[in-house]
Amino acid sequence: MKTRPIGSLNASVVGLGCNNFGRRLDLAGTRSVLDAAIDAGVSFLDTADLYGGTDSERFMGEALEGRRDRVVIATKFGHPANEGAPSGARPEDVRAALEASLKRLRTDHIDLYQLHMPDDDVPVADTLGALAEAVAAGQVREVGCSNFSAAQLQEADEVAADAGARFVSVQNEYSMLKRDPEGEVLPACQRLGIAFLPYFPLLSGILTGKYRKGRPIPQGTRVAGSERWQAMLTNDVLDLVEELARFAEERDRELIDLAFAYLLAHGPVASVIAGATSPEQVRRNARAGTWELSQRELEVVEGILDAAGALLPVGAG
């Protein structure tokens, strides 16, 4: 598994999203997925204090005992929906959330500590100041953010020197069917030297190849029985999926491989974060990170996507 830098960290180009731990997977299931990830070289693990009602961190802490040094742990804090736990970006919230995450993860440090959402009520300099204290204390190695706009990244960078810490990464939604970051955020990352971490790279399975035109929706998948997700599978979207799958198959690859390769072909992208509920999914995702698109292949794929235009219903993703 190749790695790319996130500040001083080295992250596997395929990361593991841990939001299923404590929600769809119990401790045993969490352990089996983490075992497969480590065996496959997927060392970058991304979670958050509210995932699984805090059980994601707790299960990870237990499952990773004795092999903490083999992984890069990224977690998040400050989501406003984090009921019963510190939320928001005030310095006192940062400190309380960090202590709780360290305890649940059974570790003395977090590799990448990320602000989950911008907090308009708190100056970003105040948040960075508290994070700088955590870095100085050895509790955090690097700090990042999530769901930030280009303007918010610029603002944070401008106050970083005085605050004593800077965001080295931003984690936003990005996939071949949700290309918003290409407009402003990716160029800002390139300019500021910030790593980009895409989440929902497979758009809840739509880019895995399991949903194809003229075929029934597989039962047991996230889309099956969900009006929201099934509404996304319009004829235009399915036509585009067919064209992208055909491009991959002509090169002895599959659509899922292209979904990863396309994101990794964009310079600031450090690790593509994909969730998994089984060891098989982890291993498949890991293999998908091996395809490196040529410049010509990237241009062809971009041409296909540009020609398709905006196909997803409003609010999709």
C-alpha cells in the first residue's frame, strides 16, 4: 500500500472510514474489519467521537490494543449533533472532547485531530489555539478540519501562525458524481499545502458497480428500500455509471477501481476514506488503490463526467 503525507504523518492512500463501528458492527465485527485493514496495509483509520454513539472509538481502542503503532488514528470532534458530549469548537469543548476520545481509544495521543464542522460562533483562532496546546502537550500530532469551504481554509491559514497550529488537512465529500471540491477547495489545498481527504468516495455504493441499468437493486444494500438513495438512481445517473464501468472494464478493471483512481489522480488527495462492514470489503477497497491513471486516462474520464453535467438530485449524498 502506498502512502502520502498529511503534514508529518504518512497515510495509506486507501483509508478506512470507521463510522460503521458501534452502529452496524459490534466489537467482534470491528475487530475483524480492523484485522483485515492492517493485513492489507490500510493504516489510516478515520472515526469521530459521535460515531456509533461513541462506540466506534471505544471498540477501536479495545481492538487495537497491542498494535497502536501500526496505524494512524484520525478522529473528529465538535459536531453539533453530538448529544451528551462536548460539541462545538470552543477551547473548553476541544479539551473535554480530546480527553474523552483519548480515553475511549486507549491511547496517549491522536495522530490527526479534526474539527468536524465549522463553528460560526467561535473564532477559528481560538480553536487552533486550544489545538496548539494539545500538540505541545503531545496529545495530538497534527490537526485538521472537515466540511470547510475554501474561504474558511484561507481564514484558518491566515491566523495559524499567531494561534500556534495550522490545519494540515480537510475532509470533505468528494466522488466522481460529487465533484464540488474541484471548483475551489482542491485549488485552495494546492495553494496552501493542505491534504484533502475525500469521504463518501463510492457515494454509498453507487460507484461500486453493484447498481447497473436494467438490473434489480440488490437486497440488503443501503439503497434498497431507501427512497432517498433510490431517487438518485435516475436513468441519467445509471447511463453515466454504465459509461464509467465500460471505461474501467476496457482496461481490465472495475468501476470501484476507477472511483478510487480518479480521486487519487488529484494532487492534494492524500487518502480516500471508504467505510467497510466486512473483511472482504476492506480487501477490495485496498486493491482499488493500486490503479494509477495516466494523464490521458484522467482527461478521458473528466470528459465523460463533464459531458454528463450535473446529474444528481438536489441534496444527494
